[in-house]
Amino acid sequence: MMEDLLEYLARALVDNPDDVQVEVIEGERSAILQLRVHPDDIGKVIGKQGRIVQAMRTLVKAAATKEGKNAIVEILD
């Protein structure tokens, strides 16, 4: 669910939605979600002063809390 939400949000923001990939590294009580986007779209995902990525992290963290986990979102190029 968390990865679906992150992928949906990222695809809505970028110019190259086919290049969006979310990889999940599951832990016992946490999950690391690695978001990969086209190099030209990194700025769109981060946003001015990191506001977009911070909002995405907040939404994913709320979804993870519903599942009883902690989530960390990383953006990789």
C-alpha cells in the first residue's frame, strides 16, 4: 500500500511516468522506500526547498502508521 501510494504520487508529478520505480526494503518494524525517477524529473519530485518530497514523506508515513510500521522515503537517481 505504501509503495503504491508513493508511486501514484510520483507518477502524477513527473514528465516521464514510465521511469518511476519504487523499491521496498522491508524490516521488522520499518520499511525503506527507494524512489527512482528520470534524472530530468528529480527537481519536480523534490520541489522548492524540498516541500514536495516532504509532503510525500508525510503521506507515506501516515499510510505506514496505519500498517503499524515506520517508513523512510529515499530518492535515488
